[in-house]
Amino acid sequence: MDKKIILSGAAALIMGAGLFAAPASANITFSHSGEANLSALMGDWCNVNTAALGDSADFATTTTQGTADDGCGTDNEEAPLWTTDAALDWSAAGTLANGLGVSLDQDAVITLSGAFGSITFEDGGDSAATKARVNSDGAPDVIGDDLGGHNTATSGTAGMVVTYAAPSMGGMDLFVSYAPNSDGGNGENAIDTDAGDYTDTIGFGASFSLDNITIGAGFENATYNGSASCYAVGDVYDASDLSGDPSANTALLAAAAEVAGGEVCGDQNVISLGATMSAGDLNLNAGYSKLDSEEADKTVMNLGLGMAVGEYNLSLDYVDAKLAYVEDVTDTAQTVIAVGASTNLGDGVDLGLSFSNNQINIAGTGAHTNYRAEAKLTVTY
């Protein structure tokens, strides 16, 4: 729940070394909210954290390095793993006498708004395609290696990102993002030169709502300006280099990236499509994204279902992801199925249960499956 303090008259907003003075006619609203979590987590870490097969930099010369075991030796997993965490968020917003709205938050995100729409300045901000995404991120929590869900931005969306959101018109929302320089961030020591890896990256996004259906789409393109070669492995590659213990995922994934051209790098473009639909207490969402680069290409598809049953909220998520390599190597394929249930125990207190099954097959070396189960008590204030 948000707590709000309203300052008027000669109130001022202070952020960093800057002072934004509000005229006597302006009201400034300060809001804060927080969350604390108690979690009991279980997973098959020993199965996932297998001993590495050796330095992936040497993987091209041998596949028998090291000893693949269960990562725990003769020890057994201790479960559950108890953890706690807490966070406090704040924001401040006001409207000046000339009608210009100004807001900021604890992450130094500054937004200017008015009849023209809104402009947001954020170091490491989201792309327009991310702003327009209406489906889930396709990244349920898992144990072990993970392709990370949907990509709705390229490597060019980094450093300072400026995002423009046009005024909503008939259910249509339009977004444009601009990242001047991926190497230049905030701070007095930031370096901004035209030799950055990515400069002048522009993204576009749009979402449209009609009754109980919302559709979103986005696109972004980034041109690589760096001097380093994107893919220089060449004749070092041999398919046998990727044969090994499929449970040693970390070493195999690194080897596939290095040996077979599996890094997302160089010139890149991304497209994303998604939709949500609600019918009573039932909510559906689905999405597709493709990140195309000079080396690996990544595609992700997700389907999600949520519904309320009495005092309980239930969810089901399915994610299918693939990473394709430059060389003629079988894709790395991942399938995640996640289920969840939550209920409110009282004012600001929620109990949630989640379970995910993660199956990943790295470059066709064999499928490996692991699970993650968690019970979480969340207190909001």
C-alpha cells in the first residue's frame, strides 16, 4: 500500500545535486511503498551444479577435462533454503503552474508529461518494444541454465534511454525509444564518444486495447560500431567438441557459445508480438519474440493462464525457447512449465506457492531436467 505526503506552497523536489523548485500553486505528492518476503526454497542444486568440464576456452581441443559429478560429492541437499529480503520504493510527482508534470523515483528516473504525452529519461531504461509488451516476460524462475525468456530489446538499448509515450488515442498507445550511446551512462565520469559499440539505437512499440483483448508489438534495430570481430572461431569448430556430459550444462553452454558461434552480438534486430484476453475470472496471454544477430538467433514463445477460484489465484505458464548457432549445430532448446497459487491472508499479507520444471538441451548434447519449488510469505506496506 502507498503512503502519500502532499507538500504545497514553496515545496521543492531534490534529486542528487539538482533542485527543482515548485511554484506556490503547485502540489507535490510523495509516495512510498515497501515489501518484505520470507521464502522457503527447494531445488535439485546438486544435480544442476555439476562439476565443470574445465575452462570453456580450452573446450575446442578436448571434451574429457575434469570430472563430471553431482556437484555435491557425498553430501546431500539441505532443504528448504530459508531467505528473507525487503525493499522500499519511493516516488515524487507534481504539476507545475504551466501544466507540465514532473516525476522522479528512487532509481533517478525522471518523467516529463503533459498534453504532448510523456518523456522518460532513465539510465539503463526499457526499449519501446518492452513498454509495448502486454504478455508475460516468458521467464519463470528456474534452477540451472536458462535462456532468459523474451528479448524485447537489442544490445543497443543501454546507457541512457529516452522513451516517448504518445497520448493514448482510442485504446492505442505508441512508444518510441532512443539510446544515444550504449557506452555512455549517467554520472560525471561517463564517457560518450562516437566509438561506442552501439549508438543512436531507436525502437518502436505499440499496443491496442479493444474490450477484453489487448495486442502489443515492438521492433528495434541496432548497428554494431565496434572493432572486435563478432564470430572468429572458424575452422576450430568440430561437432565432437560439444559431446560431453549433458548434465554439465554451464560448461557446455559456454562451449557452444564459443565454439559454434552462439553469442548474441554484432548487428541486431528484435521483433515481438503479444496478446492478452480476459473472460470473467480467466486471463490468457501469449507472446512471440525473435532476436536476430550476426551470431546466435533466439526465439521465444510463451502461453500463460491465470484464474481466480474463490480466494485463490492460480497460474500456469508454458515457455518454449530456442537458441540457434552459426555453425551447423542443433539448437539449444528449453521448455519450462510453471504453476503457481496465491491467497491473501489478511491486510497486506499474501502467501504464494510456485513450482517450475525446466528442461534444457544444450546444442543437442542431451536433455537435462531440474525443478524449483518455493513457498513465499509477502508483506506489503
